[in-house]
Amino acid sequence: MFTVPRVKAAILDDYQRVALSMADWSPLNGRVEITVFNDHIGDVEKLIDRLVPFDVVCVMRERTPLTRNIIERLPNLKLIASTGPANASIDLDAAAQRDIKVVHTEYSSTPTIEFTWALLLAMTRNISLESQSLRQGGWQVSLGEELAGKTLGLLGLGRVGSAVGVIGRAFRMNVVAWSQNLTAERAQEKGVQLVSKDELFSTADFLSVHVRLSSRTHHLVGKTELARMKSTSRLINTSRGPIVDETALLKALTSGQIAGAALDVYDVEPLGNPHPLRELPNVLATPHLGYVSKELYRTFYGDTVQNLVRWLDETEEAANG
């Protein structure tokens, strides 16, 4: 019987150094040589140099895009194991043309839903500012705001947006929503009010972004939309950075056109250093933590192990005819 030689697998962007502890990797013992990379490489040439030796590349969401240029220059690549049910940053056509299999994992929206509210509440009650002041010897330096009676505007009413709306109603907020395909029936089913795009931006005290990034939603929140918002309004984005025009947002934040923003996603990640969004006092910025939870990581890496075992078995079976 022919045995498939031990393959080399790279786990990319393990920022927290937890990949190997989030799953039982022992089913791969003797079959896969695993190398874990904790740093992120944005330079394409350096990334290709790193990945050339590997048969398998395991990517965490869209942290490292695998473009056609990259895929075509990795001669040993046979499998891309991505976390999540889909990954728009992988060129699937390029992979298919090279007979490179792409596999995915299960996913849960729960951590993103919860994190959206963590950001909104922290921003509303100035928790970061007050905590920093307390550590430096201060005591009560700001005034927070109540959510009850305020309007929560949802840009998108899918799995995440609708759940965020449920929590908003629990806080006794007025919840309204708009997206390009949202119907009155869908909004009513989710217990929120469908409004026009103009009304969404002009009435929301908190505008939370929950649409997928696509050609239609790229810069969906731009100069015109931000200009419609109240000067007391705040923007929350836990979806994808390019949905919001970063240049227009920076201008709105620095000019006082809107009161503030809580951001977990950016045009380019990791966020540049230095970068204005790291410095503005009316921005609560976090490093794309929406999906980063122990529970979801266990799903991601546990499913990745299963995907690798399944692929190895299929490869060995095919080799043996």
C-alpha cells in the first residue's frame, strides 16, 4: 500500500499563540509537520518566500489574503484550510485551476453580536477613558449617556444585525433598520422598523454596521451618509472596514460632524502604526476582536484538524487507487 508522505502545513497569523492549544491535533501525528507563524506578513514577496515549502496553508479568516499572484507562485500548495464558512480573500478560481482544494469550518455569530454591544456600551459610558483616569489617580472625569429612548440604527438586518436589534429593544431603544434588500416583512419579523436610507442616518443616535462587504456595499457609508448624521451620533463598525469610507470618517470625526465611533475593523489590517484612528480621542478602536473568542477558536481549529484528516484520507485513498 502506498502511503502519502508527511505533508508540511503552515498555520498563519496565530496572533495570540493559541492555535495548538485550541484543538486536539494528535490525529495528525506522523502525517503532518505543522509550523505555526505568530506574526503577520503584509509584503507579498516575503509571504511567498515563507509559504513556498508548504503543502497546506491554514488561514484565519481574511487575515492573510491568498490572491492569484500568491497561489500561482506556491508550487507545493495542495490544500487551503480556511476558518469560517467562506473567505472572500481567497481566489477560488486560481485555486481550482491549480487543483488546490479549499476547505472551510463552521462559524458562530455570537461573539460578534456580543462584542458589538461591548463596544457600544464602553463608548457610551466612556469606560476606556474612565479606567485610564482611575489608573492614573483620577476619579470621574466624564458624563456617560443612557441608551433607553435613544434610536439604534442598523445598517443590515441579517444574522448579526437582527440579534443586535433584539438586545437594543431590551435596552428600551427605538430600533430602526435599512439595507438594500430589506423588506418591511423581514423588518417586522425581526421586531424593528424599516426606514429609508436617509432616515436611518438622520435619526440614529447609534448607527451600527452589519452588512457584508461587496461591490455594492464598498463605501456604503461615505461623505453623504455621514453628513446626514446628527452631531451627537456615533458609528459602530464590527463588520468590515471598507464598508465605511475611512477618509470621510476621519474628516467627520475630526471636524465634530459626528460625536464618535467604535471601530473593530479597518481598510488595512493590522491597522497601520502610526494611524489617526489610534490617536483620536473620540474613537474607541479595537484590533478586530469581534470573532475572537475561545469558543469560536475551538470550533475553527477543531474543524481544521478534521478537515486535514479528511483530506489526508482522501489523498491516500486516491493514491492507492
